Amino acid sequence: MKYSTTIYKVLMSIDVAFENNIPPYETFDLEKIGISYKRLCVILKSLYESGYIDGIAFIECIGEEIPDFKLCGCHLTMDGMLYLENNSTMKQAYRVLKEAKDWIPGF
């Protein structure tokens, strides 16, 4: 699993849900993202602590080492938006270079 791709998908899910007023329980399609609920909790906590998302509350439970979460108007911060933008740009550049390799001799 590529974590950068997974993070991109999680951030994109949050952004699309925010823009389209999608209910919190429909925000993440874990099968499409390709992760477990436990992994999602860890990623969301890290994204929050890194300043990429806001509007999320974490629920500490006795006997559980990974906190659960509740979305409360979850949205991307400026850093989260820039992460998506920069990674979209990098992916486009990669695709162009990959295609160019096929038709430019010696590249």
C-alpha cells in the first residue's frame, strides 16, 4: 500500500464530502480507499495533528490504544488543500513524463 496515495484519497474524501454536504457516515468508502477502519482512525489522527484537517473530535476509550473519531464539520485546512493541489500537479507531471518516455527517443 502506498501511504501517499491513501492519504490523498482520505483528504479527497473529506474535501468532496465537505463541498457536497455528504453526511459524516458516508464520507469514507473504506473499500475504495483500500484500508481498514482502524487504519483510517490512525490516518485521521495524524492528519489532524499535522494540521491538514479540522472539524474532527477524537474519542479515547479505556482499553483501546487507537481513538475513535466523530466528524464535526470536518474540512481541509489551507495545508490540506495545498497538499491535494501539489499532489494533483505531481501526478499530472508524472503521467506526462511517463507518456513522453514512450514516444520520445532516448528519454
